[in-house]
Amino acid sequence: MGIKISIVTPNIASIQAPSAKFHKNPVFTATKLFRQLSKSDSKILTSAWELFKDYYINECDKDYSLICDQIKTKAGRFSKKILGKPIEYLTDEDIEAAVILFTILSVGSPEKKQLEKFLATAFNYYIEESKRTDNISSSPILSKCIGLSYVIDQLEHKALLSNMKDLCEDSNMARYFTFCTYSYFAEALKIYMNRDKSQAERELKRIENWIERYIKQRSPSVHLSALNMLAYGLIAEVAQKWREEIKIKLFEKLLTDLDASKPRFLTKSSWIIVELALYTNHLQSIHYVSGDNIIISQNQSKEILNVLSSLESFLERKYEIISSASSLAVSIIGFLMKLYETFTAPSLQNIVAVLLFFIILVLMGRLTVDLIGDRKKTKELQQQLKNLKEFFKSSEHIGSNESEDNVE
């Protein structure tokens, strides 16, 4: 039983490994989709996620380097743009950006204190708003805002929030996917900020149960799937426990959503979240063939490439051996023909003639089958090798180019 490997070049997406260096930001490359991202993405939200990406990769929660100081300074500057808005005019993107910036800013910084007070006021405002609606799923800003409110402990509505969070434990909560995703993400941010391992271990089981329910829902959302994956990665990192099957299920859900989503609805902030989600779950280098549900890591891809190279070399050697054997067969046949001419007795000539005919028939038949079959297999392998090599080369080339673009 053989193994068939299909390389479908037009549908391949490649996710490049993020670099730990500040001047080479992590790059997510989807060959067909990346150039068609939505132009209507919130600039403040994109900027906040880009800063958080750099903050996380440079381990600024542990490090106090010049790079981290620059990131925090930028976060403080961006936060002032949100602080200047009236609460009733905040968008769901503003709320999400504010929470991300709140996570980045140093404990005790003036901007963080202002943001905490601002967010607490905004959260309480929207929690009150939620009481006047049938359900929070009727408004994205209510779902996001109330879900994200779990990042702040000092709120007036803890009892209400506790009851609302119970919705996420229910098996029939399709209307609350946005709210539940953001509430788990808020918990993940809080655990990430506090580095509380015991809390992370407790929360890990809850988010795994939630993910098992989330991946069954059919509505595609790259943003929500990436956030769930990132939340799991942040909590698992603090707990230092990852379940491989959960990571793969989340990744498969993300792929399904990517295939179902139209490029114009995909925002740059969503792609940044995807980068971080893969990074936190140690899935920085993943290749997949869209539509066939083939998921292989870069290491596995290179192993396949090595196997194919070895197999190609083997077939090439076999072809050379067959060619040498055919030359030897021709020499033997020539020798037998000369021997045939030396015999005068008709009986001996007949024996040699039959022997010659039999040898020629067997050798030529076998050589023809082997030569045609092996040459065909070799050509197929060479084409597969060419596809693989071009795929790796283009992935690395695109990744390096876009890393340089990010620097500029």
C-alpha cells in the first residue's frame, strides 16, 4: 500500500515562522488572500495588535529593554486617541484596542491608570445597556465589551457578570459565541499579565471544554477562531501545558473559516491575531493544502522532500543499472550469434537459435517494461520534487520580503 502525496500549488497557504528579533516581525502569508485584505479595518485596532505582537515576541512582560520601552511609549500615545472619545461613541474596535493597549502598558503608568478608569466606565455603561436588550448577541459592541470586561476586576456588576459567564458553560449557546470568545480572551490576558500558573491550570480545563463546543459551530469567523486559539495559547503557555489535539482542532477550524471567508471581509488585525495564535501554540511553520484537509509542519514537509529526493536517486541508479544490463545483454547476444555461426551441425545450430530467441525475448520484454515504467515514475517524482522545492522557495521568499516591508 503506497502513500500518495498531492501538492496543489494554487491553493497552498504558507504561514512563516515569526522571528524573535524586533526588526523582523512575524509574517503571515496567504498567497491569494493577503493582497486582498479589507481596506476598512480600524487603524487604531490594527496598530494596537501590531504593538501587542511586538510586545509578546520580545517578551516585554519579562524584559525592560529599550525596544520594550519604545513599544510601551507608542501604546501610551495610541491610548490617548481612545481616551479622547465620548463613551457613547466608542466602537467595538475601540474597546478591543483599548484592552490590548491596557495589557501592554506598564503597571502604574499614568496612561494605564487612565485607561483602567476609562474602560471601567465604558464597561459599566454597556453592561447597563445590555439590560435593556433581549440578549447581548443583538449587538457586537455589547458582546465584545461585556466579554472583555473580565480583564478588569474592579467593576460594579460582578454578580451580573458571573451569571452571564455561566452562559458559556451551556451546550446551547450559539447566540453568545462572540461574548464567550471575548470573555475567555479577557481571562487569558489577565492570566498572561499576572503570570499566575495555578490560575492558568484551573482556567485551562474550562477553555478546553469551551473550545470543544466552539469548533462545532458552523458560522465562519477568522477573527473569533484566531482569538480562541490565541486565548488557549496564552493560558497554556503560563500553565506550560498544551494538548496537541486541541491545537490541531483549533487550527482545522481556522482553516475552515479561512476557506469560507471572502478576502474582502478579512482584516489586517485578524491576520495579526492569527500570527500570534500560531506563535503561542508553537505552530509557527505550518503548510496546508486547502480543500484536502492536509496539514503538515515544515519539518514534516522537509522530511517528505528528503524521502522523495532519496527515492529519485534510487530510481536514477536503478535506471543506470538497467542501462548497463541492457548493454551487457546485447554483448551476450552478439557472442551467441558468433557462436551460432561456428557450429556446422544443424542440431546444435537449432539449440543455439532457440536459446538466442528465448534470451532476446525475455531480456527485451523485461527491459522495455522496466525502462518505461521506471522512467515514468522518475519523471513524476521529479515533478513532485520541483513543486515542493518551488513551494518552499516561494514561501521563504515571500516571508522575507514582507518582513522587510514591515520594517519600513
